[in-house]
Amino acid sequence: MVRTAKPRKRGRPSASQKAPGRDGIVAAARRLLEKSPPHRVTNQMIAREAGVDPALVRYYFASRAELQIAVVEHIVSTWVAAHPPPDATPDEQLATAIGGMVDFARGARSMQRLMIE
């Protein structure tokens, strides 16, 4: 007797796929928020960008505000990681700080709006 695999529930990835998880959803939200203002980005858009069901977005994040905070934390952590070590010269520290601010402003047109919301 040959057993066939049961179809998986809606939104659940197949066994051959790896679910993007929380980090994948945050990365997808960040990509969308870099292009669009926060009030235009919906959970469905984020789910589509991440390749998951919208229920998974709601599973990890109870509200849009919680997801937006996670995106801001991700941005800040990558920005902090790019800073030079404390023993760098003042010129190196200043150059890195200015470069980080420029990259941040260029890569996130609506980030000021995100921070306010």
C-alpha cells in the first residue's frame, strides 16, 4: 500500500521549502519600507514579499507597530555593527559615522516617517 503525503495547510511551506521565519519577514518589511511610506505597507504586502501567508506575519507580530519596531531595531543593529572599533582614529570614526548616516538616508526614503509612527 502506497501512502501519499497529506496536503499541508494553507500558508505552511512544503517539506522541501524552508520557511523564512521572523527574520525573513522583518527583511521583507524593510525592503518594502525602503520604497514606500509606512502607512502604505500592509501585512499582506509584507507576506507576499516574504513568500508566506499573512497569518504567519500575524503569528510573529501582533500589530503593525510591533513589526515596524522590529524593522527599526534591525536597521539600528546593522548600522551599529558597521561602526569602527573604539580604537580607530577620530577621522576613521567620523568618516564611518557620516557614511552610515548617508547610507541610511539614501536607503530609506520613508525612515523618518517610520520613526515618527
